[in-house]
Amino acid sequence: MLYGLWSKWRSCTGLEGVYEFGRFRLETNERRLLRDGRSVQLRGKVFDTLCVLVSRPGRLIEKDELIAAVWPDTVVEENNLAHNINALRKALGDARLIETVPGRGYRFAGGVRSDAVAPPSRPFEVFSDGPVLLERDHQMKSMQEAFAAALGGNRQCVCIPGEAGVGKTTLVNAFLYQVRRTSPARVGRGQCLENRGEVEPYIAVLEALGRLCREPDGDEVVSLLYRRAPTWLAQMPWLASEPVSAQLPQRNLGVTRDRMLREFAEFVEELTSSRPLVLALDDLHWSDDSTLSLLELLARRDDPARLFLIATYRPAEATRARQPLEALAQGMKIRGQCRIVRPDLLSAAAVQSLIDSALPGISPDGSLVDTVHQRRGGNPLFVQALIDHWKATSAVLHQPEGWRAAADLAELGKGVPESLTAMIHQNLETLNPEEQLLLEAASVAGREFVASVLASGLGWAEEETELRCAALARQGTFIRDSGVLEWPGGGLSSRFRFIHVLYREVVYGRVPAGRRSRLHRVIGMELEKAYGAEAHANANQLARHFQYGGDHPRAIRYYRLAAEQALRRSAHSEAASLLEAGLNLVEQQPETPERCSEEFAFRSMMAPTILAIKGFAATGSGAQFSAGP
């Protein structure tokens, strides 16, 4: 389990305590900021940002360091950090207290008085300048060896499989933290997203490219994309200047899937001639086939490249693609093209360390630790969720001398629900009815959601919905603040995210079918309105909401738009899946001229798509027109 720098400083360098600066008093144990004795309201992540800055007054804290501290288990954009800094400056009333070091990070410029006291040391593996890990020596060593080979020009790929919560993201966070501080490598990171519809092609790769282009030397990356991979730059035209954007359509005539793959491979090889590149793709069990083909191509090419690929996934869920991801990883391993690094489940000793760190002073006995270890299976996320459950139900209480059990320690372990699902249900029941309704609506919206979009489905005002989301996020049990979303037509909305996908899945499963359908439909309509003229760019998401919301005409329209977008990217396999989903809905509609027209449109797109996938020998391509008008 990763505890970011904030947790590390709190537990290892004495951050627990009271800090005073000017008219302010920061009480970290109570998570409270006072000005002249009156409370100043801060969102959870904004408060954490202040704690990290105040803990090191007068010292520059790099942006990556702050992000790793405040969001240890989440991939976030730099604008989330900038939003927190702006919120702090506004709350403190004096922008001079937090200095910006252009291109580097931030510095707290106020004079700070502290009475913080360091808690007892704990048996953690601590990097001298990075996050803290539990029992990951072997995995880190394997990744470091592979990275050393990549620095020598031998491209390397590391696949990190594991069940939900076992620590895949934690391991990657810690490794990338070290890479950024010990090498000149560029780091691009992207994440595949869960989608109950079809997957947007290359979404994780495009996110990683976008991050690379927003780095201080991002202009070099954009320039190289224009010269060597214009088909990829065409997917992100906002990164290019207006004259360059105007030339992209002409340069991308006759784009094919093979051309996109070839261009990206050549782009990477030239990019790594100046500096090494680490490309980390998370949650590939939700990936599309095109991304997996690109990953395999990058790993198996013979040309030298200082390239280091990282792929994380859940083996049990890696079944969406035509070629199972686990089989792909094993095949590359056999050919010597990748290493497979598996995070192990925690030992009983590590579980005790985790409990000690989260609940200083609790002093659990061996029987409690064994019970927790057996029932949670050594899964770090599940153990942490159990600790959160104790806190939420007041099974443990925080006192001045530390945490204390409110019940017999032996009974504390025995009373734990048999499964994480049952435990999450229990935690849900500790919320008031309005909070439960809010989470249910959020689960329908997705893993990440915008508060204002939920308002109509709940019958609440937008401001009330946003305030309730913010209050729930401050509890830190189910959701967290995820920054601000700027809508295409202007305007800002607060964005939130379920802390773990399992929480969202459990909550979604308890929403009654009728209410779930109505929420999908209302959320789809709100998103459609908010996206405005850019709705076509989010067709995949809208198609899913309208399909599950029972608005099939709208779903059919957006499935067609999503398929067209996939075809423009030469992602034929994904286009075929989108067309099939839309065609299934079309065939459920009443026999009307409109239905015949829609069916003909889908089959007209399906036939060349199948030919592109299977070649002219495909037996089903001609049949696509048999049911047309």
C-alpha cells in the first residue's frame, strides 16, 4: 500500500501536530484550519496540499512531489494541483504566502511555528526521497533492472497483473517517482476507463501523449508528432498552432490503422534518441484491441530505442479484447519481449504495519492481525477499507494519546463482514438517506462524475448537489475531490471520483432497475446539453447512458457517431463492436421507414469494416446488406 509523501511526512518526520503562521493555526490531527480562532473551510485535497506546503516552509516542493503526496493512488492532471493552490490563496487571503516557481513547483513563504511531535517509527521500507512501500523490494528491483536495460537502448516492457486493490498503481507510482528524480526520462502516463458501452480507441495512449505535450519541453513533442506521426496529432488538434492544425487534414488523407501504428512506432524511436521515454498505461483490462496491438508492436520491434513500457491490468477482467491481454503478456514474455511483475499479497507482518500506521497507538494483538489478514487475504485495499470501516462505525476512537479500540480487540476482528461487498454495504448504511441517494446517482454517472450533472436526476439544485458532494468527499470514505471540469461551451463544474472502482460497482448494483434506467436517461440528457456542439466527441459515453436509459433512438444515433469516430482512427475492431451494438438496438425498433434507413446506414458501415478486419475472404461482409431496405 502506498502512503504518499503527506502520509510519509506525517508518520516519519513529525507532521502530526500544530503549525502556526500569521493569524492562522493549522491542526493536522483534527484536520482543521483556524483564522483568529474561527474555522476556515477547505476541501479535503486542498487541506492536504496546505499540510504538505506548511510542513516544509521556505523550501521548493516540486509539482510531481506535491501530486504524489496529495493524490498517492490516483493519476491526476497538473491543473488539479493548480486549482488547489488557487483555492488556498483565496482562503488565506494573501497570495504571497504561496510562491510559484515557474516550471518547477511551489514554496510556502510564511514564517511557521510548530509543536509537532514525531510518532514512533514503524517497520516500513522507506525511500530516501520518495513514497513508502510495503513488501515490494523484489518487484522494484525487477523494474529497476529493466529500466537500466532500456536506458542502454534495449526497449523493455513490464506487465503488472493483479487483482483490484493489490497495489499495482501503488508500485507504478513509487517507481515513476524514482524515475523522475534519478533520470532525464520523459514520463507519459494514461489510464483506460471502464465503459459499459464500447471502448474509445487509444484513449490511454492519447492521454499519455497529451501529458507529454504539456510538459515544459512539450513543444518538441508536438513538433515531432507533426513531422513523424500526424495521424496522432490529428486526434489532439488543440495541441498544435492554428497554421499546423489547418494542415493536418491534408496530411492525413488515406489514414489507415497500420499507418497509425507505424507512425507511432517511428515517432517513439526518434523521440527516445534524445531522451529516454517511460510510457505507463494503467487498467489495460478495459483497453481496446488497437491499444494492445500498439503495445505489442512497440515491444517487439528490433530497432534500438530507449523505451520503457509499463502496463497494469486485472487478469480476471482482461477479456474485452479479441486477443486476451493475459495471453498477449505471456506470449511477449516467452519471446523475451517483456517481464511480468506481480505484486504479492501482504504478509501478516505487513498488515500489522499497515494498521499501526493508520491507527497509531492501537497496538493490535496477534489474534486481531491474523483475523484481519485471513479475512482480507492480504489485499492492501481491503485492509485499508476495513480500517476505514472501524473509524466510520466508531469501533476505534481517536484520543489524545492515540487510537484506542472501543470494543474488545478479539471481537473487533470477528465482527468484520465476510466480504468487501458486505462491508461496503455496511458503510453505506452509516450514511444518511440523502448521501446514499447521491452515491447511487453518482454510480450511474460513472467512476468519475460531475456534481452538476446529477442535480436533475436527484431533483436538487446544482449548488446543493455540489455542496453535498464536497461534504461527502471530505469524509474520504467513498469519493474524493477530482478537480474542476471546464465545459466546451464555458462554465466550470466540480468533479469527483469514487475512491475505488469496487465502491462504485457495489453502489451501482444496489440501485433499483427502474431508478437506474431513469438516472441513465436523465444524466445522458444533461451531458448532451452540457457538451453542446461537442456532444459528438463524447458519443461513446452518451450512447451508453441512452441505451441503459431506454432512449434507443438517441443511443442508436450516438453509437453511429462513435463508430464513425473509431473508423476515422482506423480502429476497425472497435468500430465493428460499436456498429454491432447500435445494430442490435436498431433491430429492436418497430418496422418503420426510419428503422430501415438506420439499419441500412449501419450495415453500409459494417461491411467495409469487416473487410478491413478479415480481408476479402470474410464470409459475412456481403450479408450485411441482406436485411437492408
